[in-house]
Amino acid sequence: MIIGAIFPLKKDLWLRFLEGGKNVFVKFSKMNKLEKDHKILFYSAREINALIGEGTIKFVSSMAADDVREKYKSTLFLTSSELSNYVSKRWSESSKKWKLLTIELKNIIKYEKPIKLLKPITVAGYYLTDEMYSKLKITI
């Protein structure tokens, strides 16, 4: 059973959730099975190659970048220019209909010890199952 997702995130962006009061994560993604109260786990791919923390979905939607910017300008984990840069790098004629997976998080926590995974995380991330989550040795 799907209970969430794991996404890679650079450490400096992760710190915005912990120290910057940000709680909205966006990503171009076709993951459409995420729901309220699912977990989002964050993986520090470049720095330590491990899970570093998680949050619980408060609200999830697919939104156009301009709508995200307007609605979440003070709580979005990216600055307005970073969002524009992210969108422009991935924009093409074939992706015009794509919207950003927009996830408002609550209960964001940092793991006491990073958790190494046996399987690498792709840029796209992947769904988290109940079985996978129960095998993680999470210390908060």
C-alpha cells in the first residue's frame, strides 16, 4: 500500500523547511497517488546519500507555476526566481500541459541520524510503501 513518496533534495533547500519556516514543496511529477496524511521523505542525494527527514502531507494538488507562486509566496521552499528557473529548464512544447505537484507539509522533522538506503533515489523520486517505511530505522 502506498503511504507517501521519497524525493531527492539538496541539503540547503531542506534546511529551508527546518529553519526558514517553509512548508510547501513543488516538483514536476506524474505521481498522482499521493494524498492527505501521506508521508514525504527527503533524501540528500549530493551531500550524504541518505534520508534526512520527513513531513506529512497537509494538502496536495497539481498547480500551474504562477498559481503556486501567488498562493504560496511566503511558504514555498523555492524563491520566486528559483521557481522560474526550475520551470524554464523543464519547459517544452510537450510539457506545456504539465503542472507542478504541489505539497503543503505539516509535522516536518529532521532525523537524528541519516538513514542510508540500499536502493538509490532517482531524480523523479519514488512511491513509499507501508512495507518500505516499516523497515526504516528512524530516530527523531
